[in-house]
Amino acid sequence: MGDSSRPMVDRRSTPARLPEAVRDAVERTLQATREGAETTRTRAQEAVDELVRGAEAGAEAVRDRVKDAIEERRPATSDDLKELRRELHAIARRLDAIEERLPAQRARGGRSGGARKRSG
């Protein structure tokens, strides 16, 4: 393999500044890598946040459509029927008032004929 009789003293010694330069280069590389990783992490987080916002908006829209579909198809409750009866009675009262005014207006207008009377 080679002549091993050469003394180690003949080997070149590493300059004192070389290890420091390598260390500086490694530190700069690590710093650049850290900054790049932080930028990548920030961008990834923003992308995930945007996806989550989109998914939440989509889920809310679906939830609203399902709620509306169920609401349309559910049977009327007793409270619903009571409310409908109240509205129907209010409409009937208004119609009675209108019908009471109709014969007077027809008589003034020269027309004859009576309006049908509702029974309440």
C-alpha cells in the first residue's frame, strides 16, 4: 500500500482559519435552511387555513340545505296549526269587513246586486 515509514510530521497541517470558515459556512447554510423552512411552514399553514375556511363554508351551506329540506317535509305541529288558525281567522275578519263595504259601494256606483254574506 504505500510507504508507511514516512513520519506523520511531514503531513500538511490544516490552516487554523479553515475550520472556522467551514463552521461559518455550515451556520449560514443552517440559517438559510431555517428561514426557508419557516417560509414553507407559513405558506403551508396559510394553504391549510384556506382549505379549512372553504370546507367550513361548504359544510355550512350543506347544513342549511339539509335543514331547509327537513323543515319543508316535516309534519305540522299543533303550534303550527294554532298559528294557521289565527292567521285564517284574521283573514276571515278582513274579508268580512271588505264584503260589508262592497254593497254600499255598489249602491253608490249605480250597480245592483248583493254580496254573499259569510257565516262566521
